[in-house]
Amino acid sequence: MIVAGEVSGDLHAANMVRAMETLRPGNRYTGMGCGAMGEAGVELIVDAGRLAVVGLWEVIAQYRDIRRALETLKQHLRSDPPDLLVLVDYVEFNLRLAKVAKALGIRVLFYISPQIWAWRPHRVKRIGRVIDAMAVLFPFEVDVYRRYGIPVRYVGNPLVDVVQPSATPDRILADLGLDHPPVALLPGSRGGELRRHLPIMMETCRWLRRRHPDIPFVMPLAPGVDVAGDVTPHLDPSLDIRLVSGQTYDVMAVSRALVIASGTATLEAALLRTPMAIIYRVSPITHAILSRLILIPHIGLANIVAGREVVREFVQDAATAENIGAEVERLLADEDYHRSVVEALGEVRQRLGDGGGSEKVARMALELIDHGGLRDASDGEAKHL
């Protein structure tokens, strides 16, 4: 049983399922996810499309749907217990499910570590009580769990294997109907993100268009986005923004600069070495609380992996059209600055590992099913938990 609560986790889970089927065909998969998991052969007990929210107020607003999904999955664990429960990100929801699975004697693999190095580090003890193993995407996360005796393995970031354009830049630009690189807008995939980010992106585009009348704007749409409900109402028709589906990596690869919501997409952009301005807004209540809890200076994953600010971040009140527009304008006009950002993103790419992440986590899952724990690489014996 595999549980993912949003688009990025759904994609990682789907790739893990495909890797498991390559290693050992014929497994049965159930769980919660979005379109990618369904296409990979997972029987979706719960559709996660409505559950991807960020922020305390946002969770409260969706509480009934989230609670109903949790109860449905708990009942499924009791009525049809799986050999393994794989929880992909979506932390608070999944840790509640893990507690139930642990009480039922079901092994639990958590894939994509909660960001305990960024905020609420005390959660590590709670996590250790309800999981059997942790698969992490970044090397520095290993020591965090080892310090508390939690079985952990660095599997690398699975995006390394999948993030690449489908054609040459000239071909992609031609397919998009463009004769020079655009500025791309990536406002996020959740409904709340789209509603918060699109208005400021429209203001930024107007700011830029006044100074650079020929700039083309392109917006690649994440899978499952409600275009009519969450995108179209916030677009400025005068800007002639091109909406494209299923071409996110292509658009990123040929863009001169991105205006991009903080999240997995910033790592995808880093892998393509495309300069960006990272933005993020949450409700005022959520920001007031989280700003007192977060322990690290950056929110963008590209900067977190780099260990320094390689691309500018514009969070909450700093996310204004003037601030974001000025950074994008610099990326458009200053060749030396643009080149320095591209080079810094190349360093981020190197830090993300050599690939094979989906296969590595699939092997972890099979080890837990076969041996009850992870095999110790030093002696080849199974480490029972």
C-alpha cells in the first residue's frame, strides 16, 4: 500500500512502483495518489487531488476531506493489511497512518524525509516510533536519523533520472511557436498556491512587459490542475500567456528565466540549470507561525541543497512585482550574472547524486518485505527491526 498526498509525491511513488515491477513483477498495489500512480498500476482507494494543501489555515479549510481520506485508509489497513506500507512525504497525514500500521504489525517505509533539519527537529523521535525504515533524498539527512538509531538509507533524488528535455532547444521553441527564449511561470500545483501566486505573477509580468515589450510568457501546467477554476480566473488576457500541458521540462529548458513557486520544481529547474526567481506566499496566520519555527535561512530546495543562496527568494511580503521583476530583468539583461547563476545551478546538479533513486527505494521496499528490515551492507545479513 502506497500513500502520496500531492503531485510530486505521486510521481515519485509511480516511478518506485515501476521499478518494483521491473525487479519483481506481479505485486498488487493499493493506496492514495493522483494520476501518475493510477497509470503505474496502483488501485487508488483515495484520489489525492483535493488534499494537497500547505499551511495551517489551509489544512483547517480542507479538514473534512483530509479526515475522511485518513479514515478510509485506516479501515483499508485493517480489512486488507498489506505486506508493506510505503508513505511518500505528506508528513502529518502519513505519520498518523504509520501509527495505525505499526499497531497492526504492518511494516512501514517512509520515502522522502520530513524536513526535520529545517523545522521541528523533535519530530524525529516520534517518527522513529512508527516507521521501520527511512529513505532520504539528500546525503546530509542520513546522520539525522542514524543519531537516533532509525534505519535509514540515502537513495538519491529520483528526479535526476527523469528531468530532461525531449528535444533540442530550437525544436522546442519551434513547437511552442516562439523565436526566442521565454520567461516561464510556475505557480505551483495546489489550488491555494495558484490562487496566491498567480495574481503577483500577473503583476510581475505587467511590470516586465512595460520594460521589455517583446518578452513571451509561457506557463506549463502541472498534472491535475483545475485550469478553469484555479488558473483562468487569475490570468491577464492582455499578456497573452501561453498555457501548455505535459511540457514542463521542455519549457524550463528553453526559458531564459523562471518565476517559480518554492517546491520540487526548483530542483527540476536546477537540474536543467535554468536561472529562476523563487517565490512563495501562504496565509498571514501560517506565515506568522512558521517564520518562528523554521531553523534554516532558505526555503528553496535549490538553495538548501547548495547550502547557500544561488537563486534569489521572494517570500511573503517580499514577493512584490517590483522585487521579482527586477531580478528577472537582471537575468534577462546581464549576461555575466545569468552565466554565474547557471554555473551555480550546475553545482546543485552535482550534489543531487548519480541517479537510480527509484530503483534504490524499490530495493528497500523488497528488503523490508522479504527480511523484515534492511540488509546491512557491511555483512549482508538482514537487520531486523
